[in-house]
Amino acid sequence: MKRCVVCGEPINEAARKCVHCQAYQGRLRRSLGGIGPILSMLGVVAGLVAAAWAGLNFLVTPRHSHLVPVVQASTDEVVAVLVANDGARPGTVGWAQISFEDQAFGLSAEGGLPVVVDAGKSVLIRFKSSEPVRTLDKFRNFLQMPDNFRCKFVLGQTDSAGQQSGIELPLSCGHAASVLGLL
């Protein structure tokens, strides 16, 4: 008689399966011996790590929308902006403008505004001048602008909590003038 490798009960020497616990008595089972509990513990630890990771991700992700715009390209008439939403809820791009010192000029988006950016998604928005700018006295000779002359491209956003804000993005004065039709 020999003992079962799992339950320890006495079984026939030639038995390949225990009559008490139905466990197979093969060489692999005998060589692994008590590794079953170790594998079970590893499974439990892996499950706990996965649950902790999901909880940490939940804590780190903003509960509202978090729009991150980046100017991708600008041509003579269009400024392309990629807007990514890193938050947990949708956000909205409601307006865009180019400003030179104290004058601001609205831009329109292809497809219209507002543009909704769903959570975890990105949207490419192409902006162009909503109406041609006739003249801009301060901007006539933009190649010889003083150092303190500032051009701004501002994108207006509204998050899922209703908070509105403007995000200033880099855009050269030459591209701004081109988009507004001043060149």
C-alpha cells in the first residue's frame, strides 16, 4: 500500500487514481507535491494586484473632462488642432479666436461648433477665419514687428462640470495673419 499524494489516505500500490479524493497519482503530481497551494496563492496575489491597479487608475483619472489641445498643423487658411480628452466625461470645444494685442478675431470650425470630445477620445478640429479681416493697422508690417508684439491662438472649452476656460496655444504671428487672410 502507498499513500495518496493529495489526501494521504492509503491506496493500492498500482492505483493511478485515489479512491477517496479522486486525485490522479502520476509522476508529475508526485514531483510537484505541495505546489498547488503555492499556485493558488499566486493567483490570489495576481487578483489583488489587478484590483489595486484598477482602483489606482480610478483614483488618478479626473472625474470630469480634461481636454488637452495641440496644434498639429497650419496652412494658409486653416489651423488644425488635435484635442484629446484624458478625463472620465465628455468635454466641449465651444469657440476659438486669434488675437493681436487688444483685437480678437473669431474662428469657425469645419462641421461647426461646439465640438464634443468623448472621454478617452481625440478629435481633429480644423479652424479657419469666420470672416475675412479687412485691415489691421498694427499688423501691416508683421515682418518688422517689435519684440513685445504678441499673437495668440485661444481655444475655449467647457468641461462636464460646466466650467469654461480658454487655453492659449502657440501659433506664430505669420501663420495667424495667413489664417485671417491678411497676407
